[in-house]
Amino acid sequence: MQKIPRNYSERFEQGKSDVDLLNNRNVEWMNYRFFRLSYIIFILVVWAVLHMSQVFSPAEEWTVVNVVHGVTTFVLLHWIKGCPDETTQGEYNALTVYEQVDAGTPWTTTKKFLMLVPTLLVWISCHAADYRPIYVVVNSGVFLILIIAKIPEMHRVRLFGINSTPGIDTKIEYSPNKSD
């Protein structure tokens, strides 16, 4: 049973987030059980299509699945910002989809799942390739990019200003005007 807040300030978790925890329709679907199952099934369908095409070796199949998964999830979770829901009034405009998951609270079940999938994919890919160096480099590179983007220390961090939102992510420097 969910506790109903008595006032507006109780809708925010102290010290964790400055956005409403109770209402973000942009990412709430990630907390449903069906999401995890369909996510895994989608990855297996991509692998099955590659496997049935008989164009790739097993090592290449899993590496392609890992790279496609990495590029897709990086764009969808770590590049796209904001929320298409007009009722949020722009509260999420500076946040990527991953930063919106569970209102930025680290190490939740959903975020652990989203970290576990690339970990398993890189392990399967490297194992299928018998740990040949080129496959390890490619798969580990994708893995590192995804995992570094997901660690809590990278929450709201924009390296070298890449993917920063002008007017939102820019730091405001104040220097008082010394007029006599």
C-alpha cells in the first residue's frame, strides 16, 4: 500500500531528488514485471534472427547483439532527454531517461537490472568468442561505455559538455558589479 503524501513537500525524497517521485509517466513502465521479460525476449529475438540468417559465426552473432544493444540503449536511455508528458511542465527537460528512472535514486531494482543486462551480454559475447582479443576489446568497450554512464557518480554529469542543454545545464556565474 502506497503512503499518500499529506502535503506537496512529502512528494519528494529528502536529499535524493528534486523531481516528483510519484508522477513520471515517461519511465514508470520500466518498473513493471512485463518490461524485464519483454526486454530479455527482444534481445533473444535479435540473436535468433542473426542465428537463423547463418551469416555470422556464434562469436559474431553475440558481438553484434551486444553492440546493437549498446548503441540502442545508449541513445534511448543516456542521450534522449526530457519527457513528452505536458503535465510535468518541463521538470525533466535536463534529465536523460536513465536519470529519470526511480527519480534518480541509485541502486534500485530497475537500475540494477539495466546494469545486469549489459554485463551478461558482454560475458556471453566474450565466452562465445573464446575470449579472442578483438572480440574482448569490442565487447568490453561497449560494456564500459554503458556501465560508466549508469553509475550513480555520473548522475547529471555531462562530460566535456556533450549532451548538455543550453540554459539548463550551463553554470551561472555571478560576479557582483562594483559600481561606486
